[in-house]
Amino acid sequence: MIDIWTRDDARTRTPRWVTSSGYPLSCCSSGCRCPSSRCNTTGVVVYSNRAFGRMLDYPPNEVDSQLIGDLMQTASPGPSAVAELRESAGKLVALTHRDGSTVRAFVSESVLERHDDPVTLVCFHDVTELLWDGAPAKDFG
């Protein structure tokens, strides 16, 4: 997370988070090479970085505003897909590539740790090619 301290904040040690559209920013944003996405509580992708778009072969910003349940192969729509995404931390998940094929990736725990956070921010590690080559899938972390 990017935090900025003011003189008053330094006394209380309470960070003021830099925000973009009301959502906390993190180091895992646009400049990060690791595919990452943010979903709100209704399951809408509110932000994904270019690496996430490239992993699924989408042009920049085309993933934003889609439902995570449409991108992640899950039986749960909307808010249930977000819960499933959080529960999948450290596990192999199946994502849907733009051409309809399956992308296998490990998903991280949400960078935002509280369950009452308005967004879920996760990173992905694409292991599709490793699995095609017969390599064993190891845990994400």
C-alpha cells in the first residue's frame, strides 16, 4: 500500500491512504508485472492491471467493469464469486481467456486483509504453460 503521513497523522500513526476512485491503491497496481485485479463486493472488477489483461488477452481496461464470475470459472455469480475468490487464496484457479480457453493460475490472498474491505485485491501467477509441459503445480507462496 502507498501511505502518506501528515504531521497530525504522525502523532497518531494513522495512515491516510492515497485513493483512486475511492479505492485504496497498492504497489500491485498499474506498474506491477504481476497480474492483479480488484473486485468490489458485488463481483464487478473495478480495476485490473495490464498484466492481468495480457494474461487473459484483453486490451487495456476492457476487463474493468466485467464480473469476476465471468472471468473465473466458478459456479457462483456476483458476491458469491468474490467469496470464492477469497477462499481460493493459495490455490489453483481456472480463468477464462478471451478466446474461451482456460488459463490456470494460482491466486494470492487478498492484499486487503479485513473481510469488511470494500474491495478484494488479488494477484495471480499464471502456470498454464508449466502444466502443459508436465511440470507439477506448486503452491503459490
